[in-house]
Amino acid sequence: MEDRMACEKDPPMQLQARVLGVSALVGAVGGAIFLFVFPKGSITTLMHHVLGLPGPGAGIALILGPVALVFILLSSHLVRRTGSALVTALGFSITYAALAAIVGLPTNEKGAFGSLWFILGLATCGIVAEGMLFLTRSLKPQWRWLLTACCANLALLIFCWTVIFPRTKGWVSWDAVPMLLANALAGGLVAGIVGRGISTRLPGLTGPGQRR
């Protein structure tokens, strides 16, 4: 209770700096984890050779998007302020790109992982998440998170289809679109459930805010 009251008394600039710092840190942790847990080739092997899913886009829909969205949703819960989703998405993508370049790890060329397009794609995901969290603010938390994760994951997949893959892999086959859209929805549902489950065990770090 005392920590909550202290947060409410923080000067606006200090509170905003804390919001940005926590959001960026959560995103950076997510980007670093994703880079080392899913090295080059692992996503393609799992999606297409093991599960036999069509492409391009299965890895985006079932791995990249959901992983990023779990961290985006957790950040939104921790800071409870507008802007956290976008900052976390940028922290995730920029950290991934920076670490990959510094360490010299190979990345997925098909998804342009670590490139400017990769950063813009996750920024789009973060922007859609921001919008959905605002539009669904009157709903129960579990429904907010599920709807937000599904819509943001779809937005990321569509961005990759229209902006990234035509430059790297080619246009997605129309026959594969229904399956991949279903994958994106499934990945969003999983991200929403996992993010919500973890968040119920974590306190907010910046006191009460616009998001609940």
C-alpha cells in the first residue's frame, strides 16, 4: 500500500521515466531470450519439417508473435500506462537486432529478423496492441488480453505477408492463408492466456494507471 501511494506521488517526469525504463527492459529481456532460444533454422525446422505447416508465416504466427506479445502484455500489466506496449515491442526488436549484430549470430533471412523491417513489424504489433488495450478497456481483463493478443498477432503476420516476405520469400499462397490466419489466432490466444496467467502473480510497478 505504501509503495502504491509513493508511486502516485511521483513527479510526472519521474513516473514517465520509470514507465519507459520498465517497458524497455521487459522488451529487451524478451528479445534476448528469443534470440538465444530460437536460433537460425530452428523455427523453420519446427514449423515446416516437424509440424508440416504451410508458409511463409507459420513461425511468425506461432512463435515470434506470441513470444513478443507475452512480454508486451506483461509490460502493460507492470506499468499500467499508455505507451508501454509500443516501447516494449521496440525494446524487444532492437535488442534482438543489436545482440545478433554484436555476437554475430546468424538470423532468419526469410523473416528479415534483426533488420529495420523486423523492427517496424514488431512496432506495428505494439501499436495494434496499444489500440486494442484502449478500445477494450471496459472489458474484463481476460477478454482484453485475448482480443489484444489475437489482433496484434494477426497484424504482425499481415505486415510480414505484405512488407517483408515479398522482399525475401515471395507472396504467400492463397491456399495457405486460412491455415496461417488460424495459426495466428491460436498463437494470440496462447499468448493472451500465458500473459494473463503470469501477470496475476506479479504486482504493478508504477501504481494505478489508465490500464487495469
